[in-house]
Amino acid sequence: MAFAKLKALLRTAKARTYEALWHAVGDICSLFEPKECWNYSIGRFIQIVRCSNDDWWRQSLMPVRHVSAASQCFGNFEMGLTAINIKGSLIGHYCFFQPIRTETRDYWMRIAQVAPLVESVPPKLYGGTERVVSYLSDSLVDIGHDVVLFASGDSKTKAKLVPCVPEAIRLSRYLSDPLVHHLLMIDTVSRCADEFDIIHFHIDHLQFPLFKDRPNLTVTTLHGRQDLDDHIELYRVFSNMPLVSISHDQRRPLPPVRWVGNVYHGLPTDLLSPNYEISDGYLAFLGRLCPEKRPDRAIEIAKRSGIPLKIAAKVDSVDVDYFDTNIRPLLDNPLIEFVGEINDEEKNDFLGNSLALLFPIDWPEPFGLAMIEAMACGTPVIAWREGSVPEVVDEGLTGLVVDSLDDAVSVIDKAIAMDRRTIRVQFEERFSVNRMAEDYSSVYRKLSRLQAERKPDRHLSVGVTSTAAKSQSAA
């Protein structure tokens, strides 16, 4: 039945590419029983290739290691046929192909996500960047892209995982040098780069020298602060590398660079559930205990207001001295409770039961994931006017932006009185993972089109023999 449906679909198609596809399908079905063929999915066995003569098309039967999510079942396979986007890695001596590009081909893409190796994806405890990579990768898979995630081996993802270290470096007893393992990962990515339409890096700029000659194959999201003097010369040298910011304020310190998008972070809407009824709560501080996050300000706000404060945060090794010297003495107060690091399940109760999240930063925060996590729980945010804060917080709707300790203390009652349902609605409209994935998909499509225009024919994949390539060319 499915075979007849496919046959009818192809016969009615006007494009010559469908005719080639139909002949290839016929070849396949002569080798396999129909039931077995459909169980394995036709997309696994066929690859349409273009000859050097643009007026004619030929097909090659070959095993394909990677296939689009759109070709896994017949319901979505029709979309794959329409786009002519069945694409994969070459195996054995079936070697020469070039993917066909059409306008609709842009919908489905083969995407590499390259994550930091310090934390797993998603992280077991604290880790903003890895958490965003996790949400993005899964959402891209959900909307039909074929995604490969390069990350630590203890990561959990809907994408195809390429483990680059056995476990996340920060919690490992055996791995100690992040730079070494990130360089090895970049080498792994570069050796299979031609298998992807876009490679999305989340590891800052380590990959720039290796990909500077084919920049449109990559995009790099800058997750960290960019106001360091050393960055200026770096971005001048690699000014052609496509970059995505996570807030407009993050761009401010940099010289002219190649921005291809600004994409705010997003969360799955079912990750954190809102709590609309708070009877007797507390103020919350969530993040790292470090000088730029200013936990001392949060403690002072609690003392002045007389409202309890709970601190859920990690202490990195570089911040141990700061914690011992500046923060630990302040914890000896009945109003202050230090909870330590918490996971996602604990985070829902921690934020959902709080009266407000205190975000008293003293640095140009590029985004601030904790703010939208609080909004997802319906919890208002009281944040300092630094970095991305005015972009993320909708003044008077999801929180209040302040400039001093006195301001922060004075607006607590106003923040507590905010409509927690409105806060949740604003979160869903502005900071959902679906919106983030669609925004990134637009960036990928734009770069992929540029890559196709400048370099329409892909190089042969690594391991392809010249003899086999010549035989295909002569055919």
C-alpha cells in the first residue's frame, strides 16, 4: 500500500529528479521484500546524485549511515522526497555523490552541535551553556533536523551522540585539562565536517583557525563575556567567522564583526511548572558564588528587608578563596540558608516557592538563564541594570530592574504583588525552546545558502578512493 502510494506520488511529479528517484526505488525493491524494505526505510538505501551534466540525473544504490529524521517513516518521507534531501555518509566503495539542493531542501538540515566538555549535556548540576545546547539539540530533532551532538559521553540527548570524553571534565576524577580534550574534539569535528550542512560551535573561538577558509559551514554562539581586551585582536583577525550573540548588550564591547543573528536562550515549556499561590515564601539566589554575581548584595537585601534568603549555588575551584573570605562569614545569620548546588527537579521547587529571584549582578551578564527559569515558575525577578538584564526582564511584567541596594529593598513588595500568571505567559511567548530552535534554524538556512552559492559542489568524503571516484565519473 505504501509502495503504491509512493509510486503514484512520483508518477505525478513533474520534476526530472523524481523520475531518477523512482528508478532508484525500483532497484531497491527488486532486492528486498517490500515489507523488509519499508521496515528499514527507503531513505537508508538510496542516494540521488547529480552528474556533471546538469541536464540529466542518475541514482546510486548505497548503504547510508546517517539519514534525516524526515525519512524514518513514510509519513514524513513524502516531505523528504519533495525536498530531495536524503543525504548521508559514504560507506565502503560506494563513494561519489553530491547532494541536490532545492529551495525546499533548506527545511531539513544535517546539523552538528559542538558543546563544551566541562559539563555533560544537559549538566547534572550547574551549567548554563550545556543546558542550552541540550534544549536546542533536542528541539532541532523534534522539528525534523538530523542532529549530531559532540559532547561528553555521559550526555543524554535525542540527537546522535559522539562522545569526545568518557565523562564531563568538571566531575571527573581522571580528566584534568579541558584545552587538550577540546582540541581533540575540534579535530574530530573537522575530519567529518563535510557530512554537515552547518556546524554550530558553543566553545568560544578555539575552532576559528581550522575553519577560517570555510566560515559559512560554521556558526559560533558566544556564551561568555566579550569585554576583555584580548578579544579585540582575535575578532579582527577572524572577522569573517559567523557569530551569534545571546543579547544585544553582549555585542557592545566588540569591534565590527560578522553578526548573523541574536538569539535569546529558551527553555522547554514543560521543564518547569509555575506556582501561582505563595503563602509564606523566601527570596532566592541561584547561580555561582563568585564576585561578579554579588551574592553579598542578595544577603544584604535579605537582612534589610527581614525576608529569608535561600542560596542555591555552586562554588568553582577558582572562587573558593572568595567564598571563604567574603561569603561564608555572612551565612551566620538565621535569615540566610545556603542550599548548595541543585538539579533541575529541585530547581522547580526552589524557584516556584520563592517570592522573587534576586539577580544582583555586577558585570555585563551576556544573558542570565536563571532569570527565565524563574519566569517559567511564575516567579518575578529583581535584577541590577547590567548586561542583558533590561532586554530579558520586561519591566513591571516579569520583574523590576534596579540600580542600588536601596532600590532593590524598596521594590520587593511591588515584585511580590506581580501577577505570576502574566509572568508565565511572557516566558512562554519570549523564551520557549521552540522559539530558540526556529531562530537558530533561520540562521542555519541563511549560512547554508551562502555556502551553496560559494561552493556548490561538496568535496569527496574522507576515505573515498580515487579509483572508485573515477569509475563513478566515467559511468
